[in-house]
Amino acid sequence: MTVLDTPAWRPRTDPAPLMPDPEPHRLLGTPEAARLDPALLRRAYAELVRGRRYNRQATALTRQGRLAVYPSSTGQEACEVAAALALTPQDWLFPSYRDTLAVVARGVDPVEALTLLRGDWHSGYDPKATRTAPLSTPLSTQLPHAVGLAHAARLSGDDVVALAMAGDGGTSEGDFHEALNFAAVWHAPVVFLVQNNGFAISVPLGKQSAAPSLAHKAVGYGMPGRLVDGNDVAAVHQVLTDAVERARGGGGPTLVEAVTYRMDAHTNADDATRYRDEAEVEAWRGHDPIELLERELTARGLLDDELRQTAADEAEAFAADLRERMNADPRLDPGELFAHVYAEPTQQLRRQEARLRAELAAERGQEHH
Amino acid sequence: MAAPTSASVTAPAAGAAPQPVPGRGIGSRKPATMAQALNRALHDAMAADERVHVMGEDVGTLGGVFRITDGLARAFGDSRCTDTPLAEAGILGTAVGMAMYGLRPVVEMQFDAFAYPAFEQLVSHVSRMRNRTRGTMPLPVTVRIPFGGGIGGVEHHSDSSEAYYLHTPGLHVVTPATVADAYGLLRAAIASDDPVVFLEPKRLYWSKADWSAEDPEPVAPIGQAVVRREGRSATLITYGPSLPVCMEAAEAAREEGWDLGVVDLRSLVPFDEDTVADVVRRTGRALVVHESSGFGGAGAEIAARITERCFHHLEAPVLRVAGFDIPYPPPMLERHHLPGVDRILDAVGRLQWEEG
């Protein structure tokens, strides 16, 4: 025995069990799919159809000037829906700006979920009541929040798991590294879901990372990495549920890489034809999350016209309600911008608020003339 | 050095020895350092509220490189006083999550310049979470940062970073200059529902004053400046590490015939404009003193506010005595950078006395 064999220097974790599978895990269309719960598949189907309709409606709202911007998750609905379904009500979700569908699938009012993207100053929904953190715009900066919250819950003896969402580009950020390292060291009950949709705005994964897979990054931190077909809602749900249960049982964090594709441009303001071929998009259209599930349901005789129609009707009603409520002009009070900067406004803020209110009063006076 | 005008010539200020407050621990007051008072504040805050968690690099077993967290892990356990991985953004980022869950984290950044990796968390999340959530999710996080020079530190160990923080809406920026304030302001920072950047002047860690740990004197809430010395010729406005220098300068100025007042801001945000304006209106001349670089520094904001509020009372432009606009110099040269008594008195001499 040398000093190199003493516990502080010896590698402490066998990396083999942490390694992701070489190929993304799939369930739909495989023999294993026969064991899947029909009720879960039906629910997932309805959620996917609604999710696709939500993405279409939100994108339409940008064209009508009702949303300032919308980063679409079209093509990624299986990840968004499965993330929400894998959590219990006491768990926490930490979404990025592309994850409003996961927020909506958790049960948050879509108008509230879209508040920031509408161009308002606050996050809309109440994070404590919904156990959903505000959408995070700076990439991966919400991941350490998830770790800290999960850690705090564990210290308090509470049964809470945090699920944090990021994209392939987000894995290059320093906060991604720090969050995973803290999570592993603290054994925090947190699950990281990376949706590898192929692009960080225009930059493809090959310019983002030279890792064997993004899931492999987990091994360096001492946590398991799982690779899953992100368009296979059953597989994503199973992998996430396993990770959540592992965290809940004291097993620590997991990194999940879901391989998927961003069918739309980065946002409505982006032009994807400048950096990718239509042929690639077309190829992914043949691996659509809704179609994959439809094929499975059809093969097992679980998809009849009634389910199809019910899901379509529900999605349409959901979209119509969203459209109607988003078309109403929101009532904004500019003076409220000063109300929550601090618990008590400083004297300087009070003077500035008075100044703004005076300007508003003068504007109203001019309108009356 | 120009002589002050007759209007401003006054007798030296009467001895301003602090009067003990009757019934408040007079018997138990004994010399204590600022470091001891800060340590005691953390200890008392953790004892009073189990939601208070201390976290940072080397804060546990070692007790921090300045020993401010000495004994806390022993007294409260590793889970309340946690040695974190060496990653400042991760430390503050996880503290955000802990605060979201209802804890009151007190984060130690080991040195001023090592806090910069946490800047994004501070600016994009810590300062904004209350606002972003319309008040439903306040973040009671205290970020302790040993700051400033004068201790012979090598590069990156002597920065004055207050200007970066005070420019960020949503943060309180507090810095104590006395032993009693170190205790009282840190307790107030931890008790605050708003995030507080708590800047600890490194070179005052070992400064001593008579103080009672068992019965600490009450300290005003965050946001109130204090007049450390009344004066009638001119007012020195300062904070944190520069307070003792200003007090020394005011004492030395008596030989020149100047009766200088000294205001200790204690908190840069909120900025106590009323106290500063009241004092400056009485003296008509003001000098802002800090060791951080002058350009775009706290002194620029303070001077502008004074001009806006006291213009017709001013006998001279508000001057600033600050560090030079250079990267913080190495230990062998830092004494040339730090504003000292002579540089302050020289500036006082330029307050247009001859035109009064």
C-alpha cells in the first residue's frame, strides 16, 4: 500500500454503473412497450396533442403581437410532458425559457406561464404555490437553484425532488458544471434533464461539446448518466421516473440526456434556414413524438377515433381559451415596477415612483385634451 | 495649505467620547476585535434561528481563512456550517435554492476578487427574485465579502468591489467600520428579508474596541448613516475601511484650524441622503473618501447627490479622495494607492477656503 492508495486519493467510485447506455433508451415500438400502462399512454397522448397545439398557438400569438417572443418546443413535447408527469405535486420543477410547456403540463395556467414572454415584468405564476421556479433565461443558472432547494428539503427531512431542465448549449455553461458537482457532493435529490435538441440557436452540438455524449458528463461527477430517445415519451417518462424515485429514495442525483430535435427556429425571431438543411428537419419529422406514440397505441388497439377526437377537441378548446385570454390587453401599472425591488422601497425609489406617476398623470391629462 | 476663512474657523470639537448607555452591559465591556464581533454575530444568529445556514470555502473545520466562522461547525454541525466545493457561482447559486425553500443562507466569499464568479447569480437572480416573483419569493441571502486592501495581500486579495454591487437594484450593500456595527449590522443583514452584500473591511478585522458580547449595544437598522464626529468647517463622508483614516485626518486637521465632521455611511444601499444632506448643509463643504478607484465609484454618486440636494449651501465643489484608477497595486506599493491623512488634508485645503 502506498499513499496513493489512501482513501483521499484513490478513486472512490466505480465508473461502470454510472455509464450511460451506448444508444438512447427506447420503449415505443419495442417488445418492452407491451408492459406499459395503457392509462399512462393515453394520458401522455392527450398531453402531447395538447402540447403541440399549445406550441402552435403560442407561435401564432407572436405573429399577432400578443407575445414578445416564443421559444417553441415543437418536436420536444415528449420531454416537456414527461418531465411534468414524472413529478408529484410536492416536487419542484426548474424550467428554462423553452420549457413553458412543461410548466403548463404541471397544471400552471398558460397565460401565467407566458407572462414573461408576453413582455411583462414578472414571472406570472406563484413559484411557491405551484412549486415551479420562474423561467430562467440565463442558461443553466437555475440548475444550482434546484440543487440548493433539493438540498434544503433533504436537510429538512421533506420528501421533495427537484427536476431541473437545460439544453445542449446549457451544458457548456459553468453553472452546469458547478450544479452537477454540488449535487453529487451533497447527494442532493435532484434530476437534471438535458434536452439535446441539436442546436444552441445556430451552433450545432459538434461545436458545443466533444464528450462521448452529454450523458457521459455525469460520470465525472460521480452520478449516473442516462441516455434516452427524447421523442419517445414512454422512454423519457420511465427514465425520469426512475431517476426521480432514485433521488426520492436517497440515491442522489442523475443526469438524463434526451436526444430530440427543435423543429422550429430558436424563436420566432430566428431564421433556421441559415444554419441547417431542410433534409435534416424532414428526417426528424419522421421521428415525431406524437406519431411514435400513435403507432404504438394503434398497434395495441388503444387508439380509437374517440380518443383521437377527444384529444383533438380538448387541445382546440385549450388553444381557443388561451387565444381569447391573450387577446385581451393586460392591465399594467407601471408604478408597480417599484413595489418589489426591496421589501420596503428606498427613499430614492419612492421619489422615482412619484416622478413616474406624475408623468403618467400628465399623459392622461394630455389624452383628455 | 490654505487657511480656512473666519466663518469656518471654530474651536476644536469638544471631546466626543461615547457616553455609555445606562444599564447596558457597562461592566462586561472589554476589548474585542471586529473579527470576534462578526463571529459572535454569526453564532448568535444561528442560535436564534435554525434557518440560518453558513456556507463557503473553508468555513467549517478551518473556521474560514480569517477565522470569522471559527467554531460554528463545531457548535451547529456540518449541515449548518458547510464547507462547500470551491466554486463561488455554485455556492451562491445553491444558496438561492436554499433561500427559495425558506432557509436564510449566509454565504462567505473568501476574498473580494474571488466573488466575481458569483456575479451573475447575484445580478441575475439574487437581486431580482423578489421583483420577478412579485414579492412572493424574497431571497434572504447574506453575502459576506472580505474586501479592500491594506493587509499586504498579493494580487486579487485587496479589491474594493462595492461599486459593482451598489449599481444593482435589489441588493443592499452594507459595510461596517466599527466593532459594534460589525455585530449589529451583520445581525440586521441576516434578519433582513432582502439580499445583503455585506462588505467586511479586511484591514479592520483586527481593530479593537470595548464591546460586550453578552450585551451588545443596539445598532440602528440598515440604511442609517451615523455622524461619527461633529464638525463645523467641512464634512468627510466615508464608510468601511476609510473611517479610521478619516477620524485620524479630522484629528490632525485641528492643527490646521479646521473642525472636520465625519459621517460613516454604514450602508451604501440604501443610501441615507437625509443625514448626509443635513450635515453638508451645516458645513457647506464636503469631501467623500474611499479607497476604491474614484472613476465611477461610490464617491461619484454621493458627490452628485450632495450637489443636487445642497447646491445653494455649498461653498466649494464636493471633492473626492479615492484610490487611483489603477488595478490594485502590489503589497510593496499599496501605501501609495490608499488615501491617507495627508491626501485627505490636502484635499480639504482645496475646498476654496480663500473664496469663502
